[in-house]
Amino acid sequence: MIIKILFTLFVFGVNFLIFRKINQLALKPFWVIAITVYGALISLLNCFLEILPSGSIFFLIVFSASLIILDAMSRRYSVTKRTNLVVAEKYQAIKYYIVKKVFIIMVSIFQLLLIWYPTMFKKMTTRPPHHKVNTMTDRY
């Protein structure tokens, strides 16, 4: 239970740093170093206790990194460049809100689900057994 709380704090810390970076707020190098060291320590603790699957830790970090990729893509590609939208400013405001606020919250909630329900991660990463279907007898 404690390791799950520690990982929850880690995920919130990483996503908070990404939120600050995406929204161009002040980001201190100490925070980045502290979150990195904290993540390494709880990952090491998890190796000994094996409470969460080790693959889920990598999965959580990749999901956090996807927020940075999404932000970069939203800045690079703009729908309003080649169209005659009358409400381009409103569109840009909605796009800003969705990419920079809503997706960060959604990814954080998904990461919390992966931390607190590790069976969900196992179901996502394991393949169901393949059953060979005999098409001649199973048709009727």
C-alpha cells in the first residue's frame, strides 16, 4: 500500500513538471533532479518488494512522455492555417485547453488506475490464449 502511495506521488510529480513545462511556467532544475532520484529510489524499493509489476513503471513513464509529444504535435500542426475559419481564436483556445489541461488530467487518472489496480496492467500486457477453431464442425 505504501509503495502505491509513493508511486502515486511520483506520477503526480512527473505530470506536474510536464504541466509546468508545457504551459511555460518556471521549472527549477532541482525539481527535475529530485523527481528523478525519487523515482529511482521507489523503483529500487519496488524491485525488492515486487508489489507492482516492473513493466508498469516503464509504462507509466512512457505515458507521461506522451504528454510532451502531444504538446509538440499540437504546436507544429494547426488546422486553422489552411482553412477560412471564422472562429479561429475560439478554436485555438479550445485546443489549448484540451491539450494543455484535459489530456494531462486524463493521463494522470489512467496512470492512477494502473498503479492501484495492477491486474489491469496484466490484462493489457498479456495475450489471451489462442483457440484453434475447427471451421467444419463449428459452423452449425
